[in-house]
Amino acid sequence: MDIGLEGGFADPVLQSQAGFRTIMDALANPGTVQNFTKSALAHGALTAELVSTLLTLCDQDSPIWLSDSLRHSDVEAFVAFHTGAPIVREPARAMLAFATSAAELPELGQFNLGTQEYPDRSTTIVLAVPALSGGDELITRGPGIRDHGHISPLGLPEDFIGQWADNRELFPRGIDLLLVADGAVLGLPRTTRIAEGH
Amino acid sequence: MNAVAQYNFAYLDEQTKRMIRRAILKAIAIPGYQVPFSSREMPMPYGWGTGGVQVTASIIGPQDVLKVIDQGADDTTNAVSIRAFFAKVAQVETTTHTADATIIQTRHRIPEKPLGRGQILVYQVPIPEPLRFLEPRETETRKMHALEEYGLMHVKLYEDIARHGRIATTYAYPVKVEGRYVMDPSPTPKFDNPKMHMSEALQLFGAGREHRIYAVPPHTEVVSLDFEDHPFEIQHFEEPCALCGAEQVYLDEVILDDRGGHMYVCSDTDNCEERREAGHVGVLGTPQEAAE
Amino acid sequence: MYVAVKGGEAAIANAHALLADRRRGDRSVPALRIDQIVEQLGLAVDRAMGEGSLYDKELAALALVQARGDLIEAIFLVRAYRTTLPRFGYSHPVETGEMLIERRISATFKDLPGGQMLGPTFDYTHRLLDPSIVSGDVPEPITRSEEPSRSPRVTDLLAHEGLIEPDFGTADPTEDREVGDLTREPLDFPLDRDLRLQALARGDEGFLLALGYSTQRGYGRSHPFVGEIRIGEVAVEFDVPELGFAVNLGRIRVTECQMVNQFKGSAKVPPQFTRGYGLVFGQAERKAMAMSLVDRALRAKEFGEDITAPAQDEEFVISHSDNVQATGFVEHLKLPHYVDFQAELDLIRRMRAEHEAVAVKEAAE
């Protein structure tokens, strides 16, 4: 029986460091596609990119929320063994949230949005999408983006533009989003403004 | 007695790094907001760069090239000490050349050479709270930031004008980031403030004793506070660097004798050396070949 | 020609070599051994362990030698080492009621179950320098005839009559709340008492002593009585999830002080004594007493008392009680500040020049 012991980082110290720099670059340069240079192995419903992000950022001090298809004993055992992160049912209690598809993601506003005093206490959502490009083109603006940029990820939630605008409106509160696919990550911090068009 | 500890890569244990990394990501997502983090005791004193060291230790990897400056110079003792620390615990390559560094840890200066995409500037911060000298209580300043209530800061700056005819803050000059958070740029001279605005580099700030991390992402608006009738202006030096002849750079004053003799030399030693290697000579400098 | 100052690296290496030389001192004098320090400078070791927040006598003794006897430097060394240690979990709360007591005194009752025991105290020694200590007179070793006794805590005796507030103060004991950990979480004011006590337990003895003293002189007066001071060994127990029961890891020596303070009562609460609490590693009576005075002072808000004195001001006290932080920031002033100073110098010169110009102009008019 798979009890989740397999498939952690082979070199936890340096893989975590590399994974973190990838994620940090993604959030510091919103909309750019940053490759995980030292990839991890997929585990059950967890894609390789979700595994990389999970192992890089989570431990017993970071409550996490898992979407339905991740709520299986093999994934939960993997999370417990490799990170010790407590798994929470309510999105609003999660420091990080992992979802395998937009369909499994509640409305962004249901996650922890932080408070006006402590806006940092909000959820970072990690969403696996089919691809980071090839979808409808969107325009991005904001800190980390010189003038403006373009993104075209596939598999965004329905009404994403509206939900994101609501999230942006809450600033400094709000969630931050990491889209992962194809061995890479695209970061959308709460500061990024997203519009349709070219 | 216990065996001597085997220290982890970059000194910090992995759990501490993860905690700091999560704080850094939130800091980047909320530019200028001070994220509380559980600062650790470091093997150097609080107030001597433990915040910067913890940030650097949490981001640095074997591919990085590290530069450490204090007062703009690579050779000041605390910069030497911190550079040696990372060379030892992270076995990373170090450099004094601004352009070659991927991570630059600094105290009190921003290098003269504009930083580029992919570079990270890590500031050591003693008092991260720009409102601290106006209101010593954290419980109060937190509310002020939450409510975007920065009137007190403007009152202080305006009192300066009333008393001295100008804003008398010369370093740690407060800035507003992306039109929202008022931020302390660390005790850099206000000369360096414009370099923070729309920088290509990622700027990370670590305050160890005060348990705060904050950030300015690349291409982010950083505006020094001022008034329409008293616009922000930087220091101007009357004379160029005596060694390399540079103008529009920040200078250190060096006392030459006890009769008031003094000269000005570049604070950014790497920039000065590169200029001299390129053939620039100041009034008291010597051409490079002759100096051999 | 001017040559910029260089050689920071060499200067540091030379300074450290000189430090090592001075630390060793006259080579004809035998070097101190760690066991000598542990055995003969025990209270210094205890302070380094207490404020260093790490119970390890040998490491604390090593730190003391390395620091040339500078206690705050030794505390800093212990802390910097502590922070690198892996964390296995949290022990059960130590049961001081089960302490194997070596010293136990109460200022509130003449006699009480378990009795008063002076133990190894400086109290009632005449403070006359004693040359016999260095002249080689060795006191006969004292072996205790009986096992150290267990005694009920004075506060528990008072509690039977409801005369004193319970151990948990005004907190709700039914609330299942995790105890905080100031080494893992940044402090967020206002604090709960658990975090405050942690900060005080590792706080600087001198700072707490002065604050405790100030409450006695009227700056936040709390009418304290020493209900009890007890020094001795307590067991440390740790849950091992695989075993399903707690394992005894060993015993540590601690000092506990329970201060009994006045409280008038309110409409809801009948008159009751209140408490201030101190618990410190090793034999550290002064620290435990000062801690309990400051703990009580910091509970002012809990009891609806006016906050008028420094010792009652939580953010002020806790933000400045850590001597490792304090020494770092005070001492950082000796680091170079040329750049900031230059900025100030430039401004003051320009302001003086303008001042002079105005004076000249006024004189001419």
C-alpha cells in the first residue's frame, strides 16, 4: 500500500531553495512563466508542480486546504509524511490552498483574505491548470510589471476577471494566486490588475 | 558535552527558511507592508544585520554570487564579516562587482550602478517602522497603516519646514510605495531614494530584532514624501570624487589633517574602482598604471 | 596621494587572535575547565541557561569561558546555538507541586505543611569577604540524611479556601487554547499571559529587577507578599506519539516564586488575593521574584486597574526586556554610520551658511 513515503525531494535543502526562487521570481514578476529547475515527481492526483510548491512552502506551521480530488488518503498521507502540514476543511483557515482544477476551487472570496491590520495572513492559492499559455489573452498591470504584460493561461475559473477585480478591490487584503503547469509557475499577486484584450 | 553542531546550508534550519520564505512571498504581494516574522537569533548581534542575513540565508543558493556592502563599501568590517559568513555556511561565490552579483546585501547604501533584472538587493533594517519615532507603540502604528492614516508623518515633515525652512530628514527618508504604504527605506541617505523607484531589481528588507520583512518588487512606484511647495530633493555635492572624479554620486568626507583639510571620495568603492580602472582620475587620484 | 582604507579582513582576523590571547590570559595560570565552572560558578551558569533559554550546564559553562565571563555575551552564545537545534515537540507543563525541594520559604505563614527550608542561600550570610574560600579550606561535603521532601504549594493551600485566584488567573480553563511560543511566532501586542511569561522568563535580570523594584516604590504598587519561593528539581515529561504515553526525560532544577497580591474584588468576583508568577531555570531567586512582580504589574488590564507605571506597560516592558536584542542594538551604534552622518553634516553646514548669510544681511541693514 502506498502510504505516501515515496516521492519527496531527493535533495530537500537545494530543491526547496530552487523551488522557492522560482516561486519568488513568479510573484515578483507577475505573469511571467518561471520554470521549476529541480522538478519533483507527481504523486497521485498531485501534479509535479503542485508537489514542488507543496514541499517548498509547507510544514507543520502552515495549514493547507486541498481540493476534492486531492482529498484522498494517499495524498493526505504524502502531505503528512513530507510536510506535517495540518489539512483544514474551511478555505478561510488555509495559509495555502492546492487545487487540481478551477472547477474544484470555491470562489476566491471564501479563502482567507487577511485583515486590514494583517493583510499577510491571507491564503496563497496554488492552482494546477492545463497550460500556462494558449488561452484567451489577458492584459496585466501592476507592481513587478513594466508597463503592461500579457498572459493566456488555460483553465481559469469562470468569471475569473470579475472575481479577480473584486480581490484587487480589497487591497491590501486579498488572496495571491500561483498557476502551475508544464513544470512552471505563473504568479498573480493581489496587486496585479487583469483586463481582457490585447 | 554535546557534539559541535553541524550547521545546515546557509546556517538556518529548513523550517526557519520556509517560514521566512512564506513571509517574503507575502511581502512581495503587498509592497511596502511590513510582514511580521519569527526572527531567529543569529550568530551575529541584533542590530548588525540579522534581518538582512536571515533574508539572504533564505533565498541564497549555490548558483548565486553574493556582494555585501556597508556604507557603500565592500571592505568595511561588518560587510567583510557577513560576506565571510556566507562564504563559509553557503559556500557561495562572492564578488565586489555590483554587476556580477545576483544578491547584494547592503547597509545604508544603494549601489550607484543601476541594478538589473534578476538582481536582488537585500537591505539590513534597524527600525522598519517609519512612524516609530512619531508613535513608539506598535499597536498604534499598525492601526495607522491599516487605516492609511499618515497625517502624523506629514505633520512631522511640515514642522521641519516651519522650524528649519526645509525638510530636515536626510536619511531614512520616508517613501510611499504604490500609493499605499508609507515605508522606511532603511537608513540610506535620501540621495538613494530615487534609485528605489521603478528599479529593475527586487528589493527585500529584513529587520531581525524588530521581526519584520518587507519588499518592493521590480518596476514598482516608490515616491519620497514631500509637499508641493517643498518638493523632495536629493543632496548635491559641490565637488566630484577626489579619486575618480565622479559627479552625481554619493561621497564620503575624509578628514586629512587637524586644520580643516578634507576631501570627498566615492562612498561606493566598487564604482570608484571601476571608474579608475577605466581611466577616470580625480584631483587627488593617480592614473592606474602609475599606482602599480 | 590618498589611498582608501583597506584591510577589513586582516583587521578582523587580528582582533580575533588578540581576543583569544586575552581570553586565555597568563599562560602560567592553569586554564579553567568546564567542570570547574559548572561546579563552582553554578549561579552564573544558571543565569546563562535561563536567559539563554537552553538547559545545558556544560554548554552554558563553555559560553561563559568563551565570553570571558561577560554574562550577556554568554547568553547570546547560548541563544545562537539554541536556535539551530531541531524541535521535537513540547513537554508537559512541569509539576512544581511535585518538586524535590532544596529550598522553600514562605513569608506569609510562620509554619505550614512541608515546613520552611532555608537551603543553600546567601540570606543571613554576613557579606564579609571570606579569604578561607581561596586559602584551600574545604568544607566537609554535606550529604542529606533524608530524601528531599515534597510539599504542597502555598498557593494551593490558600486556594482551598477560595482566598486566592486559581492558577489560570482570569482565563477560562475550559477553553482549549494552545500555549503560544515566542520563539516560533512574532509577538503581536497585546499578548496573552503565556507569551508574556515566556518573555519575562528569558528577560534580563537587571531590567526586571529594576522594574519590580519600581512597583514597590509606588510605580504600579501591588502589595506583594512572597507566598512561596521554592527551588529544587522537577521532572520533564514528553509525549511520544508512537508509545501513547509520556516519557520522563529527566529532571531539571528550577526556581519558582508565587507572589500573593492584594485585590479588592468586584461585583462579579468576591475579594480574592491575586498572584504574580515567576519560574526560571536553575537557582535564580532574584530573577524569579522580580519576574513575579512584573508579571503581576502587567496583569493590570486583566483586573481593570489603571495603567500608570512603566512596569504595567506591556509593550514597553516586553519590547525591551530581552538583553540579546538590547545589547545588539545599543552596540550597533559603534558600526560605521559615515553615510548617514555625511547626510546630516551636509544639511547642518548648509543651514549654518544660511544662518550666517541672514546675520550678515541683518548687520548690513
